[in-house]
Amino acid sequence: MHLDVLEELSGITAGTVEANIGHTPLLRLRFLDRELDNGVQVVAKAEHLNPGGSVKDRAALSMILEGERSGRLKPGMTILDATSGNTGIAYAMIGASRGYRVKVCLPKNASSQRKQILRSYGVEIVETDAMLTTDGAQLIAREIFAAEPEKYFYPDQYNNDANWLAHYETTANEIWEQTAGAVTHFVTGLGTSGTFVGVVRRLRELNPAVKAIAVQPESPLHGLEGLKHMATAVTPGIFDATLVTDTLEVATEDALLMTRRLAREEGLLVGPSSGANVFAARRLAASLREPAVIVTVLCDGGERYLGDE
């Protein structure tokens, strides 16, 4: 039978994996409903359900497509970038679909599961100094690119406007539609800051009163992969501090405990940064004295962290 006939009979979706990025559900966290009695709802954007398993699928696709449109990414080139893991996995998935090789620089202490996933896609991994975090990985990526610029497409996710534009054009509009415009607060962690910047800029156009809460680890030494302690890290070029209403700091232990609760009480197996986001959203919710709708983000799946605690 031809594929078009199969589609009609079974609902098979033709096309590439990138066609299925986005349009993730917004989930109501029932265990927080039971704990809160002030009319505040906490809902979570299930970005771990993207085909590559994380919120970074959106930004990676946006940066690759922009590279192709601008002519900076040509057939035969290798995609190169620094990553804590998730963007690298997204590059790998989309690169495989579109015919590009991928090379990533990431800290040595990135989870072993993330490295295994990258290697499964055939990605070349350059491990960098764990103590220098993703800041050190960026330095190495720039050195590699400078040595052979004709070989690589270097998106530079920390300084690429296509990163935050992915969330401005998709994630924010989905949140607005899924909450019927009722969202009052947006809470998420800062890594590249693309999700925060893109979502907040668009939501503020739709409703200038929306409050934006940035989540950070409470100290430079932490176990929340993908999140930056901004006071001691290199600030991403795309970050816009004027968008921040307030900042909440979260301890690694609190984030991990919340991650376990999400798995055991909601059936949501997600990673530590998701736990940090929900912990911060709960703290915010408990402090409010009037009804509100708080939206946060489940950044990635928990499978890529199993055994690393």
C-alpha cells in the first residue's frame, strides 16, 4: 500500500521529526491544587514530550533553519556548538533528519545518559572542564570554529536571536491559547535564557501585566544541569534583564525532591531543572493572596538523569 493510503487508514503522519516539534500539552499539577487554597493554579508546559525529549528542540530547529536561510549552513558542513546536553541532542536529531553531522562541546560532568544519547546519534563529543561549566565549553567551541570556519556552522545558542525567537513565535502563543489568555505569571529557569526571553516578550505584547519570574540555582556549585547561576556565569548575549519581575533561587536538593514528587504523585518523569521550576512556581503560588494562573516548564525527561543522583 502507498504511504498516502496508509495515512488515510491509520493516521500516520508523513514528514520529518521536526514537523512534530512543539504543540506540547499544558498540564495541571493536581498535587499542588490540593496544597494550595488561595485560588492559584500552577500548570506546566510539557516540553519533555517534544520528539528530542526537551524544550531545546524548538530553539535548535529555529537556529538550524535560520542558518540554512542565511546561507551560513550549507550541505556538507558540521553543526558545532557548546551545550549542557539537551541542545546538542536536539541538533543531533534534527541534523540526522536534514543530513548534517554534529559536534558538541560539553562539560565532563554532563550526565552519562546525555552522552550516550549523543553518541547514539553519531555525535562527536568534546568534553571540557567541568569546573568551567558551559562557559568553558563555549570557549572551546569558539576555538574549534575559529580554526576551521569553512567546515562548521556555529549557531552559538547563547548569542543567537533565533533561539529566543523560537519561543516568541511558538511556545508563548501556545501558552496564551492553552490558558485562554488567563496566564498571570511565567516561571522558568535561566540557561541560555532563550525560553524565558522569547516567552516573556510575546506574552507581554499580549498582556503587559504578565509577571516573569527567573529561576536560578542558589549557588555557583550546583547539580542543576542546564541552569546558570547568573551572578558567577557569563551572561548570555540574548538575555534581557529588564524582562525579569523577580528572581527565585532554588537549592539542588529541593529541586530533586520536587522531581521525585512529580514522578510519584503526577506520573511525570522529568529532569532536575523541571523540579527547580515547579519548586519555584509552588513557592510563588503560596505567596500570592489572590487567584492567579502560573505557567512553568517541564524542560526535559528524567530518563537522561537516572543513576546520576
